[in-house]
Amino acid sequence: MTTSPTRPASNPLGRLTTADAVIDALGGTKAVADILSVGASSVSNYRRLGFPARAHFLLAKTCEARGLDVADAVFGGLTTSKPKTVAAQRQTTAAFEMFTAQGFAPCHSPILQPAGPFIDRMGEEMRRRLYMFADPAGEQLCLRPDLTIPTARAYLAGEIEATPPNKAKLAYEGLAFRYQPRGAGKPEEFYQAGVEIIGGDDAIADEGEILKLIVQAIEAAQVTRYQIVLNNLGMFTHFLAALGLSEGAQKRLERAYHQSANFDAVLQTMLSETQNPKPARDMALINGDDDFDIAGRSIGEINARITRLQSEAEGGLDELQARAIQNFLQLAGPAASVSESIASLLDNASALEGFTDYWQRLFAAAGLPMDGDSTGREIILAPAEGRKMAYYTGLAFEIHVPALGTQRVIASGGRYDDLLQSLGAAQIIPAIGGAIALERLQTAAQQQGGA
């Protein structure tokens, strides 16, 4: 008779870093199957593939109750260590109190949100990371993936007193949720603390204030070795215009730019279409009432799409233009150096001259040195960055701590001038905000010997 090999017992005092070790520590395959109400074969698969997201919360709580120390990544970032949770909450309070002390009013929003605004405005990459479900009445809901859209909705609902009229300076803190692929090493549940200025009438002053306050909060935790990575999404539009592209080609590339995951494929498709042109499709507009629906779309929407496709078909892209665009998106470095490189790509020193002035004014408003400084931080201009949030319309920034690897982005933010109108405002309302990922800030502070 053969017997199965005995698995080595897990060290009860050691940190459990794999699903296999957690299963053994909880009593084995059958015990975990009983906890999760699944078959033993499913648990056997978990040993190889890791735990599914639906099991994370229950297993994390079970491990916590039994005093087991489990690495956060095993449960997709859900911590089972009470001291760490308490520390994270203290850090949240410290950041939030700093923001409110600077005159930002507290704003609180529900974790459960209608899914529509996030689906429509966060972009393809973030849309894939939503936790969505339907309530008993059939309404599509989600766990909030960030706190900017909930804060904007609270502003529009009149839940916030704007002083002066229509301008609000808001601070928030709370949990956000984003799906992460298994093995990504990133948490799916995390704390954010952030600030928003909605309805301001001085764009540079507001952007400088937000960026300055986020940097101050990071340095208050004694994180001093970091990178400030900046972009203004308007630079790409001006760059395309300076290349002499047709309106259709430019609009097509702008749309792909904001859907960052597909940009390279769209660029290659457009180049191929120029090199191997096909006969234009004869697409006639549909006659009828613009509001009449055909298969879920109005005649007006269908005609608008036909017009756009015809316009894009007339716009080509040659190899020199494609190479210039690729080189533009690979630029990264000090603002002055990047501005010079852009001018050389266009063979036109004044093509983006307005942005040189913009960066100088922003740096002055944020209290940042235009040419860098001698501290442990770097200031980088990178035209390819800041496109994950599709609702950004201008400035986009991230704070990186490279030593954190895949979790290097500890803060981010940007301008979103058309977001509130898409959420129901009668007109464009200027807005700019930024948020800090507090657990990442805490990890960076611990690495650098800070708070």
C-alpha cells in the first residue's frame, strides 16, 4: 500500500507567504474546504494557483482570529495583522488632519456607488478593475475604486457648502477597491486620503496648491527619496497639431492616447492603412428622427459615428510622423530638457512654447525648483504618463518611490475639467485633485526611516 507523502508542518511563529502554507496552517485541504464551503478539489487547486478573490475576506478573518501571520499578497492585499491596521489608521488620520488644517472641508462618501459614472469616465483600464454587482432592485452598483468621482457627486448633490459660491476645497479619507490580477502583489483594498478643489477660477494657483499639499504630506512622513512625475495631456494634442495631421487622424490618436493600453496598436494600424490603402467605404447617413432608436442606438448617434469614421478614413499617418509620436512618448527627464527635445522632434522651437511658460508658472506655484534640486527627489516630465484615469483633461501627476517596485506610485492626481458636466452639471466646472495611497506611504516611510 502506498501512502501520500507527509507535508511539512508550517512554523506557527513564522510568516505564511503562500496559499499552500496557509492551507496547511488552517488544518489542511478538508478543513479549508469546510471553511469556504467548496470541494476539496478546489482547495487543491488553490495550493497551486492561489486563493480566488471571493475567498480572501473570510480566510483573512479566519487567520486573524487564529493569530496567524500571513503576508498581505496571499489575500490580494487584505491584511491579517491588527497592529498594521492600527498604524495605517493613524497615518490616515495624520494625512487627513493635515489637509483639513489647510482649510479643506471634510467630505465623506458611501463605499457603495452607482457603477455608471465609473464605467463611463474612468477608462478601459480602470473599468476592468471595478467590483460590480446588481442590487435586488436591479441597479448596477460598485465598490468605489477611488474617491474623486464620489466627491464630485457629493458636490453636485449640494451636500457641500461652496465658499465662495461654486468653489469648494474638500478633503477625504477612506477605503477604495480595485481588482488586481492574481500574483500582481498589489492590494485590492486600500486607504486613500486626498484633496480636491472644485470650481476654482485660477487654474495654475489651484494646481500648484494641490501638488504642494500632496508633497508636504509625503515629506511629513519623512519620505524624502521620491520622484515627482508630471504630464499635461494637452501637450499631446498640440504635438499632433504641429505634425500637420488631418483632423480625423488627430482625433483618432487622441482617443487612443487616453485609452493607453491600445495606443501602440492603433498607431501601427494607422501606419499600415497609409501604406496599404483600401477603398473608402460608402456609408450613407440614415434619414429619420435623430431620437429614434435602432438596436439600442439613436439615429443621431449612428450618423455621428458614420461621420466620424468617414473623417478618420481620410486621415493618414506616414512613417516620419509615427516615429516622431513614438519618440515623443518615450521622453522623460527635467522639464527644460524635455521641452528642448520636443522642439527638436518638430524642428520648431516655438511649437509648444506655451507649455514651457505653463511649467514655469506651475513649478513656481507649487514651490518646486524648475531645474531640480540637491535633495533625494527628482522632478520628471514624462508625456506618456498619467493616462490611467480617462477623465483627466490637463495636468496629471504621480509621486513614485522606485524602491517599492510594482507599488511605487504612492500618490497621484490631475485636472478633470469636464468630469462634473458628464455627471450632470449644466456646464464645465474646473476641478483638480490628488490622493495618497496611505499603506504605500507608510511602507515607504518605514524603508526610509521615517514616521
